[in-house]
Amino acid sequence: MKPPIVSLNIRNDDGPAGGGVSFAALLEEGLIARGWRVCRDLRPGLDAILLLSFRHGSAYATYSVAAARRYALLHPGVVLLTRINDSDQARFKSLGINDPDYRGAAEAE
């Protein structure tokens, strides 16, 4: 039986970065320990996609929410998951931007 493959849409970065990169690194470690294969692109044969970055043009995103959505529409068996980062709520509201992660999650549905 082939191991399941999950794609994370945030690049692996050893340098100083935000919580999403740290979260992805720890998650990847745990998934690999449980027999999953982890990649950072939209290759054929994915079982799951976990969207960790919703910001358009983010230096950390390896592909967009729209690209993940297109992939999921073309591959109906893939599970599409989103990470909701509630710390962004206060950060973006202070900049006059409302609910960026929740809009991204709705688009991914």
C-alpha cells in the first residue's frame, strides 16, 4: 500500500519566519513519523492539501488558494483542509483588513 501524500502550501524555511512555517515543520515531522509523504507542490497523486498560507503574493506560499481549489476540482478524491490562524484576526483588523483567513477558507470550500 502506498503512503498517503499531503501537500503543504508553505515553503520550508530554516531561517526566522512566522508561526506558519514553524507549524508546518512540526506537522511535517509528525506526518512523516506516521507514514505520510509530505510535499510543497501540487503534484499528481495527492491525497490531501493543507492550506497554511492564504496571503496572495506571500513570500512563504508555494502555491495559491486558487491553484489548490483548481486542483481539488480536477481531483475530486483529494481532501482540502485549511489552517485558521486566529492571531491574524487582530493583526489584520488593526490594518483595516477583515477576516483574511476566513475568506480564504470560504474560497477553498
